Amino acid sequence: MTYRIATIPGDGIGVDVTAEAVKVIDAVLPGVSWTEFDWSCEQYLRTGAMMPEDGPQLLSRFDAILLGAVGFPGVPDHISLWGLLIPLRRAFGQYVNLRPVRLLPGTESALRDRTAADLDILIVRENSEGEYSEIGGIHNPGRPEEFVLQESVFTRAGCERIVRYAFERARERGRKVCSATKSNGLIHSMPYWDSVFERIAAEYPDVRTRQMHVDALAAEIVLHPDRLDVIVGSNLFGDILSDLAAAVTGGLGLAPSGNINPNRDAPSMFEAVHGSAPDIAGQGVANPVAQILAGSMMLDHLGERAAAAAIDRAVCEVLADNSIRTPDLGGTSTTTELGNAITKRAADLV
Ligand code: NAI
Ligand code: MG
């Protein structure tokens, strides 16, 4: 099987880490046909748009999309987010944002005494509605009675499908789902979310459930990660929890993410959790592991289980070996050196 895969390297370190991920994938799965799109903040400054108007249409004929990161100083973040990321997620029905969080072998965590066996969480983030909505606005601007409204949108269909997706994943893993709520503060949307969760949970009597306020759940990830398996949360809660969880496992350079269309009627899109890291862009020192693991998730989604597993094992073995690591992991290696080591190991494993 050959695949047509689109890449959008984007800005900053997104460009460097995507090159490494492509290299690793080529080593385990020959014959992938890559097409690169140079949509970025640089392009925005040149043309006034993050991507052409028919961008989604151009991408729709690919099997999957590998995205670096978009966003760079000089272009406001809402432009890069709403000009590219959010429209693509919505155009392609990628209503799941899947964020695995693992303590990889050989990496030092804030939870130093925990081992890889204690921390293996899958965050299922709602990716198409919730708190990220365009409904709202500033009223009476510039006047003393000025105020701003930002509405949240929780649809029945949207809540049901993401909760059900989380329960399906739990059946493949540890048979536990924890729902992030905040029904004490958000007294309309969150009790509704909770009621959907309870209704869907009744369909899965074999899966153990918990509902925790998102603040307590944040503490639980740090204090008792071993009690957690699948976490399901709204768009905002899932976003915040996954940066926290990534930091706990040793840094943003290690955390992958998939924007998944479970219906498979449009391409899914894979990216690292991190952004374009302007503070280290152009230095050749970004950790490529997050983007390489995003590549592994992409191959797994396409059904290439063996190639995906080879990448995953290669990452674990190279990290456990401890000799080649980028500065964020306490080493002095470059992006390319770590990428090459993983590529070589993955090619041997496949
Ligand atoms: P960031 O994730 O780019 O960086 C946060 C910190 O983590 C920085 O100190 C950075 O050096 C470090 N870091 C991130 N990735 C790393 C890696 N692979 N290796 C080593 N260190 C790494 O988040 P920040 O600074 O909030 O955002 C920078 C830009 O990226 C903004 O324009 C933002 O909008 C954009 N962004 C884009 C995302 C996307 O395209 N999906 C996601 C998050 C942010
Ligand atoms: Mg985020």
C-alpha cells in the first residue's frame, strides 16, 4: 500500500522536527509519496493568508496530514490558529484530539521515582466545539459599560461522540475512563457534559469511570498518574491537561498528538503538542521525538501497525540508551543527530 501524505512544516522548529519525522517514516515504510505545503506565518506576511482559500480542498485528497507547528512572533496567535489549524480540524471532521502521555524510558520526569509502568495515559480532547467558539464579542467598546462575551457550545452529538470514542479506546487499554468536569463553576455546560458522560457510561458496564473537577484532576496527574488511564475532556480542559501532562513526563519535546476523524471520510492530521518555539528556532536543537511519535501515530491510524511499532520502539531504545539527547533532555545533541539515531534504529527493527 502506498500513501499520499501532505506535510505542512509551518514555522520555527516545526520545519526541523517535521524533516526528522519524514526521514524516520521513510526508513520504516518505503514508497510514501510526500507533498509539502509551505503554509506558515511567513506566507501570511507575504500574502495576507495562512493558506489559500481552497486549502482544505487541496488537502482533502491526501491520506493523512503531518503538521509541524504554526505561529511566530510578528503574527498574532489567533491569526495562525484560526487561519489554519482550527479551519482544517473542522473541515475534516477531526473531532478527536488524541494525546498519549507516557513516561518514556530513560527520560527524567518531575515524578522522578515513577517508571514507565506508572504513567501511560491517553487524553481524549474534544476538538471541534466547546469553549473554543466564535460566538461572542465586545459590547460598548471604549465606554465605561464596556463588556465582553465569549460563549461555549456543547452539542448533544458533539458530547456523545467524543465520550463514546474515549470509552472505545478504554476497552483497548486499561478499561478506565476519567471525565474532566467543572460543574461547580460552569453550571450549565458542565452538568450537561456530566449527564452525557453518565448516559454513555451505562453502555460500557465493563469500563470503570470517574468524574473529577479539572483542577483536582490536574493534581491527580502529578500525584497519582498510575490511577489514570483514559481521560476525556472538553476542548479547553483537554488542551490544558495535555500540556500539564506533557510537562510532567519530561517536556513538550516528547508529546505527540493526533487530530482524528474517526469516520475516515477526510484526512486526519498529526502534530506535536508543542508549538514553533521561537526561542530556540533556527538553532538546530529542537527535540524531534514528539513529531516522530506523531508520525508513528499517523502510520498506526493508516493501519501500518508494524511500521508504527518500529518507530515507537526505536524512540524508546534510543532514549533508554541515553547517549544521544537534545538540550531539553540534558544533552548536547542536535535535532538531526537524534533524528538520525532513531531513523537507523527504526530501519533495523522493521
Ligand atoms: P511552544 O510549545 O512553541 O514552546 C514552549 C517552550 O517549550 C519553549 O521554551 C520551547 O523552547 C520549548 N519547546 C517546545 N518544543 C520543543 C522541542 N521540540 N524541543 C525542545 N524544546 C521545546 O509554545 P509557545 O512558546 O507558547 O508558542 C510559540 C508559538 O507556537 C506561538 O506562536 C503559538 O501560537 C504556536 N503554537 C502552535 C501550535 C500548533 O501549531 N499546533 C501549538 C502551540 C503553540
Ligand atoms: Mg495546546
